[in-house]
Amino acid sequence: MTAHEEDARVLENGCCVLAFLAENADNQTAIAAAGGIRVVLAAMTAHEGHTGVQTLGYRALGHLAINVNKHRAIATAGGIPVVLAVMNAHKEDARVLDHGCFLLASFSTNANNQTAIAAAGGIRVVLAAMTSHKGHAGVQTWGCRALGNLAVNVNNETAIASVGGVPVVLAVMTAHTEEAIVLEKGAWRCRVLRAKLSTKQLLLQQGASLWCWKR
């Protein structure tokens, strides 16, 4: 992959192989140790418009991000702006946005990353993805989870509410009443936000259901 940085087909196939390999915990460690994270990020940066590179690059990073140490390494290597840039460039592709929201949900379990994602405009990117792909359970599930993690930070909580995040989450939960995982992540998002009085009032004004409020 390093020797063929200009060939999107080679990089797409390389990301595919790494994505499969990274399903194994030992391989995750080996890939990171060999510099694989930076290679995947470089491929995604160089071929921002290539859906295959982005989707499979995201998948590889997603498997690596399951490991706490690896998702910190991805963020440290500049993964946050890469993920957001790709999501902005592929606003119509639900598969790309699904993977992007998953990665942001993984990254945002870390306090420093919560601040970095918000500063880079990540809150609006996630909300835009959820608004554009209301029928896609994956985008909604991981979008809710990302927002919930980000909202642990009090400044992010205020920011999410101020840019219209509450009605977006409630609309998603209403539209996906049969999808238990979406409802679970939406409820998590509401539980995090309810801690602040002003947000409690906003939740009630927007019609948050009692089961979401109490759980």
C-alpha cells in the first residue's frame, strides 16, 4: 500500500485485507505496531472521493477501534479530522456515514477526543448524517451513541442541544420503534442530556417519552 499510494484500486484491496485481519485481536496489535493505522489514514486522505477506499478504510479502522488503545492511537494519528472530512465528502453514502458514526462513537469515549471532535465540527456532522439518512438504522444507532458520548462533556451537551440535537434524536426514536438497538442508543443519549436542568426542560418541550426520561 505504501508503494502504490496513487493507485486507489490497490489501496481499496489493501484496506479490505486489513479490515478482515483486524477482526482478530492479535492482528489488531500487529497492524498498529507495523504502522497500519497511518497507512490506512493516508490512503483515505489521498483518495477522499473513492467510496471503496473510504468504506473499507473505515471498516479497518472500525475493527481496530474496538481496542481502547487502538482507538486512542487512531485519534492521535490524526484520525478525527480524516473521519469528519470523509463524512462531509460522502454525505449521500449511508454506508460511509454508518462507519464514520461508529468511529466517532468509539473515539468519543475518551475525554480529550470529546473536546477534539466537537472543536472540529463533529456534532454538526453527526446530526447532518442522521437527518439525511433517517431510515438507515446503522447511521441512527451510532449517531445516537456518538452524541451520547460527546454529551458527557458539559460544553458538548450545551452545544448539541443548541444546534437542534434533541428533536433529531427524538425523531429517530419515533421513526425506528421496531429497532431495539436504535431505541437503546437514543435512550442513552437522552439519559446523558437529562442531567442538566435547561436540557431537561428542552427534552420535555420536545416531547421526550417518559420511558426514555426515567431509564
